[in-house]
Amino acid sequence: MSEVEAFLSPEEEQEIVEAIRRAETLTSGEIRVHLEYTDRGEPIRRAWDVFYRLKMENTRERNGVLLYIAVHDHHFAIIGDAGIDKVVPEGFWDTTRDRIQEEFRKGNFKAGILAGIESAGLELKAHFPFRPDDTNELSDAVSKG
């Protein structure tokens, strides 16, 4: 089993998918989690590469959020598209990163991911509440590369 596949158990992965689904019932925003082996020392640049590869910029309100994790490198990044990025309070991405990092440092990877999803979901709800005509624009599954 690869390091990426072993990072989360199937049960943990399902809990993450369910957390994404719960968060997205309150917002028109979209949240994705992506795991891969390495970012080659550039987690933010790689997160943006993955963001565009997953076509996350194609949401109607440009309100996609990606939690990117390079498993082998012990790096991660949380990024948001232009719509969400321009409305979040200053320091939002840093405080969300810190919540995730606190759990990751303790080896609580699922808890860190769930903290990031919760934080992003609450902020998305505040700025992009769910609308009756909302559709799930992106997959909720954990992607791997």
C-alpha cells in the first residue's frame, strides 16, 4: 500500500467526505481534499496546480476551497478561489492553517483535516449561504495524485 493510500483509513476517508457534504449543505461553496506523495518542496505552488487540475476555478461564484496535503513531505496548504479569498477576514487562511497544523503535529491527521473543513465551511456559509438553486459543482471525494 502506498504512503498516500495509507495516510487515511477507508473509514477516516468516509468521515472526511461526510464532513464535506455536511458543510456544503449550508453553502454554495465547494470544498475538496487532495492527497499526494510529494510537492517537491513547493506546497502552495503545487496546491494551485492541483486546484486548476481539479477545475476548482469553474464554480459559479469562484468559491472553491482546497486542502492540499503532500503526505511524504509533511506539507500542506489551504487555498481558496478568488470569490472566497476576497471576502474572508484578514488572517483567515493563517488561523485555519494553524488549526490544521496543531492537529497534524500531534499525528491527528483526520482531526486536522476535519478542522480545516469545519473552518472553511463556516466561512463559506457566512459569505455564500446555500441557495435553493445550488448544485454540488465538484466531487466530495478525497482526490489522490
